[in-house]
Amino acid sequence: MTDGNALPGTAGYAAEAEALVARYESIAFSDIHAAILPLLPAPPGHVLDIGAGTGRDAAGFAALGYRVTAVEPTAALRRRAAALHPSPRIHWLDDGLPDLPALAGGPETFDVVMLTAVWMHLDLAERRHAMPRLAALMRVGGVLALSLRHGPVPAGRRMFDVSASETIDLAREHGLRCLLCRTDDDAHLGRPGVTWDRVAFVREDGPGASRT
């Protein structure tokens, strides 16, 4: 998936790559994920960071001792992130939602799946298609954590107002139980009218679930 065949949800990101690096890297990994980190399986483990952006989170997880597969479909961001955060613990992958074709059919499952400011870029049909893909990539007992932005949509972006309740209901259909649901203001960047839902799920053991 290259910028020449960009996914709809990535609209606007390539043109802003340099500005986004400065903005996202100004926020500490431990601060933005303070509510999520205590819920995650302890390292070592394998993290799938979907929409890895500038690599801030991938680097944060690598520093904690996790192995990270960092998925980023926007080539300008992926190249910049790999240069900014070189680590033998991070594997960079050109892939994206809703299909994640580069990961399809592979044997790997993950202890942690992260979607930071990603899910609201998908429309309803894409979200319904993507959720079972995410569940299938999780190990039993693995955690999926995502954040949902609400408020004004930046110019040139494709974004939908996705509720936490819809996300929780959809995840439940695929064997994921909600661990956390909280709403925060945009404390780190202070953008007027912007709030965030932070939601986390655990994959339950059950019919059809397999351990790898």
C-alpha cells in the first residue's frame, strides 16, 4: 500500500508528515497511554501498532522490552518514523485497515494491538469489516486498545464521529470484552472542542478461539 494507492482513511497525512512529526513527538508515550499501559500483558510480548505514524508509540513499547510490528500505510510517515526511531525491536510494515492484507493468513498473533487515533478514520462498513480481522490477530488474553477523536475535523482529513458504545458492541460480537472506557479532553495539544474516548478490550477464550 503506497501513497500512490492510498487508503481513504490516510487522506491528508502525507502532506503534513513533517508537521505531524513535531506535533506527535512532543507528547510523551507514557503520558498519552497512562490509562492503557497498566492493562497490558507485561513484556516481553509482541505489539501490533496499527497506524504507527511517527513511531513514538512503537519506540515506547520497544523501550519497555516488547517486540513491535509497526504498521503505517503512509510512506512519508513510515520512512520518517523508521529513521527517527531505529530499533532492532521494531519491524516496519506497509499495510493498513480495513483489510490488513500483509498480515492476512499469517501465523502470527499479538499480545497487544494498538490503534491510536485510527479507528475514526474508517466508515461503518470498514469498521464492521476490520473488527473481526483485529480479533483474529489477538492472542487469547491479548489486549486491544484504541482511541476515538471527537470534535472538529482537520481540513483534508477523512474522519467519522464514532461512539465508544458502538465500538464496544461491535467488539463484543467478536469475543472482545471491554476493560476500559473513559473520555478525556485534548490535554496534550489543547485543541478547542476536541475530546477523546479511550477504550480497551481483552480477547476472551471461547468457541473457535485458539492459542498460538
